[in-house]
Amino acid sequence: MSEVVRYSNTKLTCYCQIKLDSGERILISIATAPKPCVKVIKLIWHGMLPIQTIWEYNPTMAGGYDAYVRNMMQMFLSTEPKHPLDILRDQLLPCKSISEVQQYLLDAESGIRKNETVAEAYVEGMRRELEKCLKKQSPTFQEWLTFNGNSKLERTDAIVAYLDYLEKFE
């Protein structure tokens, strides 16, 4: 099994170097300032020289800081409370080569994208169902739901407005 060669998790540093079964080495680096970022880097010369970033994830890629934190938690689930570096280390240790590490990380990231696509499809389906229901409602309600003169409803606003409308009659 792969082994941890160096590990540091302090206020100033957060990294872990792993020697894989293939003899290749990687560095897991978690930065918090000035820009939060998680990188996995390929190392050469007994782990002294970084030569290639094989995976990176940051708030820009995630679509904002909140999405970054949420996605990192979803990508690297743990059964017990641990630091993200420890979770990532434990999940990458079984990998035998850099190609396995890269594939594992890409699969974890694509799982998040699939979940987002499913959620978007669900919201879109809800919007369509809501529009069908709205066509059956009174013209006054239709006018009330027209936002800024635009009859195309925003997804969240339309759902909330419809639920509020239904609550008035319960």
C-alpha cells in the first residue's frame, strides 16, 4: 500500500506527500489564503520537485465559495469528523499510481456535476408543473406572478409564490 512520506497540518501549512506503490509521489496541498484551493501535484526527485498539477479544485471552478465548500464535502465524504487533508489522504492512499489518483479525483468531481444536473432537471420539471397549474388559476393570480412586466417566471420565485398562494386557501 502507498505510504505517507511527509505530513503537515498547522496554521501555516497544510500538505501531505504520498509515495504510491508505483514509486511515484504526489503532494496534496490545501490552501486557505489568499485564495482557497486544493491541489494534487506530481513530484519527482524523491519528492523534491513539483512538475505537474494533476488535479485542482477552487471556488472559481465550483461557482463560488459556498459551492466550493459544499462540493468538497460531497466529493470527500467521511464517516467521522476529520480535517479535509486527512480525508483526502485516506481516500488516495489505496491508489497505486498517479493515473489512479487522477481518475479517482476526476470521478469524484464528475459525481458532483451529475448531482447538479439531476437537481437542475428536477427544478425544471417543477417549473413546468407549476406553469401547468398556473394556467388553471385566475387571471388576477397570473398578473400577480408577472415580475417586472416579464411573464417568464423565475424558477424559485414562481415556486415560492405559488406555495404562498396555496397557503392562503388552506
